[in-house]
Amino acid sequence: MSVPQSKVTAQGQISVPSEIRRKLGIGPGSVLEWEQEGDRVVVRRAGRYSSEDIHRAIFAKRPNQRTLDELKAALARHVREKHARD
């Protein structure tokens, strides 16, 4: 069994061998992490997002506070619009 190889282009790009892409489950747009360990380089698929990243993206700023009456009115408006007959 031969070891998969890649050549580095003049622009510093490489192609990841197809068997490695399949094993890592990567495709166009995938992000790879490179880590040097002594005289070796370890390449791995980067993790998607941490739960903290997702939380910060969803809750970047606190929503404006609403009164209970405002919330009830918004819900009623939503239901009316959703179930309105054309």
C-alpha cells in the first residue's frame, strides 16, 4: 500500500488525495488545521463551531424588553397573519 502524496504548487497550494478527502469527510470549502509536532505536520479537519461560538452568534445582543401585553399582541398578530385567508 503506497502512501498518498501531494505536490506543492508555486503558489503554495496542494491537492488532498481523494482517499484522504473521503476518510476525513471533506470537500470544497472545508477547513483544515495544521499542527507541527517536531519534524512532523499533522493535518486534520477543523471542528465546525463550538457551542460558545453558536451562543455568541445567536445572542450577540440582548433583545429589547417587551411587556406581557406587547408579547400577547405580537402573538395574536402572527397567528392572524399566518392563518389569514386570501
